[in-house]
Amino acid sequence: MFKLSILISSVFILTFLSCGKAEAEKRAGFSYENMSSETKKTSTEAKVLASEKIDLINKGIGPVTSLELPNNIDYTLAKSGEAIFKKMCTACHRPDKKFIGPAAKGILKTRTPEWIMNMILNPEEMIRKDPLAKELLIEFNYAPMIKQDLTQEDARAILEYYRTLN
């Protein structure tokens, strides 16, 4: 009988101590010091997405090396560009939100007109050689932009359509 009471007491004490230890570890894991160091790691490791980077210097790789946009939008050209965009680009792009590829809205605030046209006209080489295009490929799950065999005039019309989206 005495042995049984010692056994029961031992089990009770061990159970009590192990529960207390777990509770102390839980409290130690949630200290303000630990939380602030985790927050610092997260905030310093935050990386800007390629689609959100602003690069108004890079002109890309392709046939368009210089392009001066007029102050006023050519709405006739933009309408043509919208039709081309709807026919050739909407499988992967949406005007105002990310889809398989980046959104068109606001693109002229983050990229040069030349870069945009070169990406439309020369996507394979851009993805191979342009650092920003490479980052976009990674961001959008390695879904490459497909060459659509558009003319420079088509690409310019799409660019004019993009100007109406800003």
C-alpha cells in the first residue's frame, strides 16, 4: 500500500512539474523582446516585387531605342490598341489587375515606353537578357510572355491604350 501511494505521488509530482515547465516555456516564447526581433527580421527581409519596382531608365532590348510620347493621348490610336490588347493579350493580362501577367494600368509610371514596346515585340530576348524581365518571369510563376508577332505600329497602339488606363 505504501509503495502504491509513493508511485501515485511520484506520477502526480512529475505530471505537475512537466506542465509547469511547458507553461513557463510558452510564456518565454512570447516575450516582447522575441516579438520585436521577429518583426525586425520580417521588415528587413521584405523585398519589393518586380512588378512594383520603378525603373524609368531601362529601355529594354529590342527594336525600340527611343520614343517621345506626345502630351496628348491619341484616342483613335488608343481605341485600336484596346482592340489589339483584347484580342492578343487578355489571355494573360488584365487592364487593372494582376492575372497570369502584370496589370497594364499604371505601367507607364514604372517603365519606360521603350521598355514596354520592346517587351511586347521581343519578349524572348527580354526574358533572357533584361534583369527586370527576368525578375517578372520569376514573380509570375515562370509564365513567359509569348511573342505575338505584332508590328511596331501594333505595339505603339497598345502603348497608347495603356496611357488611357493611368
